[in-house]
Amino acid sequence: MGDQTQHNTEEEKPIAQLNITLNQEEIQALLLEDSGEGFKKILQACLNKLLQVESAEQLKAAPYERTEDRTDSRNGSRDRDYNTRVGTITLRVPRHRNVPFKTLLFDNYSRSEAALIASMAEMVVNGVSTRKVSKVMETLCGTSFSKSAVSDVCKDLDKNVKEFRNRPIAGDYPFLTVDATYFKVRENSRVISKAFMIAYGTNAEGHREILGFGVYANESTATWTDFLMSLKKRGLTGLLMITSDAHEGIRNAIAKVFPTVPWQRCQFHFSRNITDKVPKKYQAGLRAELQEMFNCKTLAEARKVRDRIVDDYRDVAESAVSCLDEGFESSMTVMLLPAWLRRYYRTSNQIERLNRELKRRSKVIGVFPNEDSVLRLMGSVLIERHDAMLSGKAVFSKESLSTLMKSDIPAKLIVIAEEQRRFLAA
């Protein structure tokens, strides 16, 4: 029985031929083994002989042979498990005293192992539990992987996530949407909820991107300021509008970090804030009237609809009416934009959909062991989403944005931002 291995180097050295022989008695004995173990032992014997031949070639001498060309001496061997299609076999890898023994045998194994690691990480990112990944790998490879081993494999994602998260932000991004969702994280022997903040922007060519993300202890003015400052330090410029829900920490942070950029209150969240304050029997009707208000073509028309709603519901839902009156102007910042552009930035729905996807992927984890694991897994999902968005349809063209920037709209938006800052300070 023979085997041949090709040794190709950068210098294109002649191919070395290795002849490995098993005698008839050895083959017959091995084939009599039960449960396919005979084939494993044949392969094991062949590969062990291959390693011996490679060792002899490197040393320029067979075992116990004394030659003038000998370059080193043997120093025993070490066992190494090797996963094959017929199962795991144990090989005796030679050791040399001075210059380490090298073999081409494990080159393909290393490549396969790297592919295996990538596949395991990808499965976890795509929502497969670490327990299930371990079971799949055991079925495919005949090797068991613990949950912790699978988790460790996923650490290979760290480099890509870190590079993506800290990449420079080049060029202008006229529109930004920010939001946070929560994940359970183990910290100091306790399980606590931590805020996972996301920034979702539109570049000057109309393509949406994931601009940043981070894990924070909570949502506060301090944490949102830190998050927005991290975007600014990386180069975020050219903002015309920021859309978010009405969290006080976000509003204060926007006023502090981007004082000339107006805030658009998410109309979807605003509508829900209002309807939650009325008796259930009125909610459907009120929701429809609010939608009519948001769909008005001009701000003047929207104000008329608002006044009508206030008159209709003042007696049955005073707190809802107060909520509408207080938040109306900030929910209508988007009315300064051209009509064709408003629907993209009047809500934070696109980032809400993204949050739901993150939640779906996180269900297989349950409780994250630490903050790094949140960044690793959720960051990988966001990179995946980011790449998909860049290949999608643009919201607007570069020419359309140029026309908008030459109009009086940017100046009007700055005035709105100043009014909002004064309102917050009051």
C-alpha cells in the first residue's frame, strides 16, 4: 500500500516522493477489526509512517543511521489527535533535538480547522445555540466541543468587530437615527440589563449604514453623550437631523454634542405615548386621527388636525391631549424636508426592526457572560446587516442632496435646533 506527498516550496524545488509500505499481514489484521476500526488503524499506520519518512528526510538519516549528511538527532515523539472522515486517530509526531520537526501533513488540517472555527462562529451569529453547535460539530467531526469551547471560538470575531466599530467615519452623513435595546449580562455574580446603543446613518449618496454601537450600564444623559461623542470623534459630520424616541438622555445629549442639529421625535413612539393615555375604547380612533395628522402635506394643515384632536379628546383624555400638545412641534421637524424624503426619517422604525433582529439572535444566548460577548455577537450581526444595506437601494441621490443643501432648508433646521435647546433649558 503506498502514499505520495508533494513538497512544493517557493523556490519550486523538485517534488519529493515518499513511499510507505504495509505488509500483507498488517493489512489483513487491520481489516479484521470490528466497526470500521480497521480502516482507522490502516490510516493511522500510513500517516505515522509518513511522519517517520518526513523526519528521516529532514535529518538526512534513518533511525540509528550514522551519515556525514545528518543535520540533527531525534528526540522522541509526541501524540497528536487528528480528525479524519473515519474518525479521530492519534499520530506519533517526531521531535528533533535542535531544529523543530515540520510536516506538511497538518497544513490541510490547519486550513480545515480555520474553516471549522469560522463555521462555528457563523452558526452562533445566525442564532444557533452553543449547545446545538457543539452537537452538530460532534456529528460532523467525531469530536465533542463544550459550550465554553464554542464560545471561545467566537472570540475570533473580536478583531473584525473592533475594526468595524472603531473605523473612521468619512464624508457627510445628513441623517442619523439612534436607539437602544437591552440585553441581560452577567456581572459580579448578578444578572443585570445593559443598554446596547446603535447609530444608524444615511451617507451623502443616500445609502444607510451602521455607524456605531456600544454597551452601557443604562440610558442617561452621560451615557448617550459618551456614545454620540464617540461618533463625533470618529469623524461624524454633515448632520441635518437626528431621529429618536423621546428619552430625556438622548435629547440632552443631542443638544450638547450636536447643538446645531434638530431632533425629530419618532412619530410612531409619539403616537403610542399618546394613545396609551386614553381609555382602550378610544385608542383605535385616536390612532387613526394621529396618523392623519402625521400625513398632512404642510405643517399648517397638521396643526389644524392637532387642534381638532385636542377639542375631541380633551374631556375624556386630558393627559393624552397634554402629551400631544407638548410634543407636537418636535414630532414635526421632518416637515421642513421635501415631502418625498419625510417618510424615511419621521420614525425610528428601521432601527426598531434591527433591534428585533438582534433580540431574535440573542435568544439562543439568554444571559451573556460579559459585555465583550454582547459586542462580539451583536457586533457581528450588525456587520452582516451593514453589508446588506450598502448593497441595497439608496434613499436619495447625491444630486438630490446637493439640491437640498443649496436651499434654505439647512438654515431653517438650525433655527429649529436652537428653539429645541431653549425649550430643554427652560
